[in-house]
Amino acid sequence: MLSPDVPERLRATLEAERERLLKLDNVIAVGAGYKETGGRTTPTWAILVFVWRKVPPEQLAPGQLVPQECGGYPTDVIEVGEDFSLLSPGGAWEA
């Protein structure tokens, strides 16, 4: 369930892109939240894409790269690994 403070346009974008993103190899969940850059949270809303592990783009099969943006929102790829607690950043994610 998404946090109530997520903007409606971001919710609609997430709904429109969810299925496509979840079909990508290594993607285990998607959500909405604030983008992190350099380990710091920014004030920019983003589509959060949770993966088991980050993989260099050149190691991905064609068509498996997470897009840099969806519907005008940046994406933020978050490596989960074995730590499933990362899948609850303020309740702003959805599988």
C-alpha cells in the first residue's frame, strides 16, 4: 500500500508502469518514494525499483535495463539483497 502523501500523478504512473517493470529480470518490487542520490534522500519523487542486486548495464540482456525515467518521474534502483526490511521505506512501496 502506498503512503497517502504520494502524489496522484505518481500513483497513476506507477500503476501504468508496474507490470512492465516487474517483468524485468532481477526486479522484485516497485513503489514510489523520494529518490536517493549518494546515500542521501532528495526532495524528488521517484519510481522505486527494488532488485536483488544491482548489475552493470553491460551485463544485462537487451531490454532488461530499468529506464532512467517513467512518466516524467526518475527511477531509483534499490538493491535489496537478502535484507527484506529495505522493502518498506516509509510504507511507500508496493509489490
